Amino acid sequence: MGAAGEFIDAALRYEGDGYRAADVVERLGGGLESYGSSVGAVRGTVRDALRKFRGMEHDELTALASELWSVPVFERRLATVVLLQASVAVLKHTDLTRIEGFVRSGRHAELADPLATDVIGPLLDHLDGTARAKAETVLDRWMQDEPWLRRAALLAPIRELGAGGGDVDRAARRLSVALDGLQRPAPIAVVEPAVERLRAVL
């Protein structure tokens, strides 16, 4: 593990609380462990790491994100989300491949939803031209994939749409695909909340 990853992991362990960790494991399950660090501690730790290791560029930031995510501990994965939120301005459309892996293995709203609304959405928002078109094509493909990816594709444009921008027609087409999918046997509980949130901004 690199120096930045070691710093974050050590700080999260130090900030941990056994009772909080037990609550997280019971609430989320799904094979995730927990250090019991608060959300505030996670955010503060990432902020401190970005100051301590100032100057990290795209490849270092994305490698750190993968390093943190690779261990199934909730706070490490939440730190990945916070790191990507803070670094979204340097992300590229090709990073959607890495983020897709995070969504597939995240499988919890507390991880998958902020990845969609606070990372994927703002990433799309700052892309243009061919890069934006390629990224949108990736999300269209997600609509034909497993439920957590469908949820992410639906949630990604919500902030942009809510601010009066975004591609309304494309979002409406994705919503139509999702509504059709809800009529067939599927994990409705995963996709339906995203359907309702997208409906509210269209």
C-alpha cells in the first residue's frame, strides 16, 4: 500500500469505534467490515491526506481510489467516494470503467448513490464533445446491465437536470427503459428509488 493509502487507513482505524462498527456491519452486511469511523472522520481524513500528499495527479489519485476500495471495509470505500468527489475535475471519461467496478461491488445505497450523483454526474457535466458522447454511451449500456448499474445511470444526471441543464430526452429514455424493467422479475427495490428520484426532476 502506498504512503497516502497507509495514512488514510491508519487514520480511519484510529478514529474507529467498536459500537459504531458493529452497527454498520449489522445495517449493511453483504460481506463489508467496518472500522466504526464516523462520516465526518472519513471526510476529514481524506481532506488531510490531500493536503499532506499535495500535488497528486490523475493517475496517482485513481490508483489511490482503487487501493482504498480493494479492501471490503465500509469506511475505506466511503473514503474512495470522498476522494473521487474531491478529484472529479481531473477525472476522464475513461475512468468510468474503474467507477463501474466500484458500483458493481458497492451494492449499498450509501456507497453507490454518492458515486452516481456526486462523482459520475459531475464528471459527465464537465465533459463535452466526443468524451461526453462516449460517457453517455457507457451509461446507456449500464441500463441493460445489473440493477446497481441501472440505478447509477438513472441517478447520475439528477444534479445537472435539477439545475436546469442536462440531456432531458436521454434521461427520459433511460427512465422509460427502467419502467419497462420494473414490469419484469427483477430486484425492484434497487432500481425503483432511482426511478422516483429521476421522475421528480423531469
